Amino acid sequence: MKHRLFTPGPTPVPEETLLELARPVTYHRSAEAKAILAEVSEDLKYVFQTSNPVFTLTSSGTGGMEAAVANTLATGEKAILCTAGRWGERWRGILKAHAANIVTVEVPYGKAVTPEMLQDALGKHPDAKAVFSTLSETSTGVGHDLEAFGKIVAKTDALLVVDGISGLGAMECRVDAWNIDVCVTGSQKALMLPPGLAFVSVSEKAWKKIDATPIRAFYFDLRRYRKSFAESDTPFTPANTLIKAQRASLKRIREEGIENLWARHGKIAAACRAGVTGMGLKVFAERPNNALTVIAVPPGVDGSGALKKLEKQYGYKLADGQDTLKGTIWRLSHMGYTDAFEVLGAISALELVLLESGVRFEPGAGVAAFQRSYATK
């Protein structure tokens, strides 16, 4: 049986990228390695839609998030946190570890922080130095209106710092045009690579704040990365085999075109949501994003047990909910190296498991709804 990965990270990796990972290891300070890093950095600027440098860190996405906090805030400075799930809570944990004064704008799981809520928080806290938010809240499937957030924050002295780890490359995100000052992503989501790299873009506005902030990190000191970046290098040993492989996946994105990529993800996401509702199920997110579809488990169904059956019997690996959402939602990723027919297969397999679990609906209803949506949008 073929196993198919539909978790929101890690995601499937293209064959040409996997082949790069099979090549012999080379020296990370060679002229060739520097040229590859420079090429990757340029392609990352395209994906981020920024003219600013994008720095490569050998770490998980959380490392990039910690770099964003450690560099932009001094001890005790005020930060507004927009949180709608587990990854907003990850920001909270990092901010707390770095002794930030946190003002939380929080909504229940499944809902999104609105621009009006952020506007209100900034009005009450004009001394806030930064606003932290999430593009794709992977734990719930919510997407935030970062374009609106950017317009609001740009009128203040605060920075807009964004976790784009599971959204960048799957959802529209224009870092410069949307006034995002620091944007973080990771390699293992829509960028189609195994885990191991984080990427961070920094605006001129952010650099002014960073340069005025006491150094509070060593490995994650972005000043070090800026200095090395001028020579197409990194301050510490990079995962150069991953960087070389990332080049292959970024070329695939370049060839498709970023706007075509966003449109393709949007079309598949809309069809997936149609398939879900076609089975009589509910999409969990109030403002769903295009990186993944989060499905509310129907009453009477063992959510975690159904996922185990889906994987064991049909080879489809979806993600369970996390923490309090475990067993109550299913998370079906359609980002990166995943096409419409693979997602259609996941809908079909989910139908079979639901029918076996006693859920009543017309067999093929979800598949038909997916196809109708995909054929007309």
C-alpha cells in the first residue's frame, strides 16, 4: 500500500529535491556553497515578495520565531499578541521567555482576530513596540487578514512580526506591500523540504529597532546574519545539504509563478471545503485559509480512531487536533507538492472511513462536491 502524507508539516517533497539530498556532502564555506546560498536567498525574496534580504537559519521555524522576538524587543518592552490557536500560543511562550510585557488579543479556537480588535488594542497601548501574529494558524485552519493588520500597524511605531511558517508559499502574502516588518517561515511546509531550515525577512523599519535594542541572543543574533549575508555566507555552520535541496524546490515555485501558486492552492482549498460540506461535515475555521482544511469530527465518531483507520486501511496520513482539540478535528493539508487529485483521493478515503463508522450520507457525495467545485472555479 502506498502511504500518502497529508499532515500540515512535514509535507511531501518533490523527487528532484529528494535527489539533491542524496548527493555527497560538500564543504559549506566553499565558493560553490556561497553561490548556492546567494541563489536561494534571491528566490526566497521572490517567495516572500520582499526586496529585503531573507536570512537562512539552521533551525526549526520556532528558532526563527525566537530570533524575531530576541532581536526586536528589549526586556520588559510591550508587545501585542494576536492569538487564535496553538501557534499564537507559541509566540506567547517565546515572548514570556524573553520577559516581554504581553498584551493579548485572543479569540476562541476556530475564530480569527479581526483588524478591528487589533486597532482597538493599539489604541489602548500606543507604547507597544511590536505586534505578533500568525498568517496560517495551523492548529485550527484559520487565516488572518495580514494585509489589513499591516495597514493598521504601519501608522504606528510598532513592528508587525508574522509567523508565516505554514502559510507562506500556499497563501497570498506580500511582505513589503503589506508592511510586514519581520516574517518567519520554515522549510517543511509549502516550501517543500524536510524540516531543518528557518527563513527570516527583516524590513528597514525593523532594523532600526533591532540596532537600538540590546543584544539578547548569540546564535539567533540577526546582526551576525546580516554581516555574513553581505558575503553570501552564514555566521554558523549551515545545513548546506538542505540549502542545496531547497534551491530545487524554489526553482519549482519560480517556474510556476507565485501568483499561479496562490491561485492553485486557493482552487484546491475551495474544492476540499466543498467536499467536506458535501459529506455533511463542517469546516472548523470561521475564516479558513488555503494551506489546509480543518474538519470538525461529526458526533458519535472517534476522531483519533478514525484517523488511525484511515492510515492503516487506506494509507492516508492526516493530522489529529492538538491539546484540547485532539479527537475533535481532522487537519487535511493541501500545501506544497500536493495536487488536486491527491486531495480528491483523501476525500474519497475519508468518505469510506466515515461510512464504515456509521455516518449517513450518499456515498460519493464528497467526491462529487469536490469535482463540481474544482471544475467551475
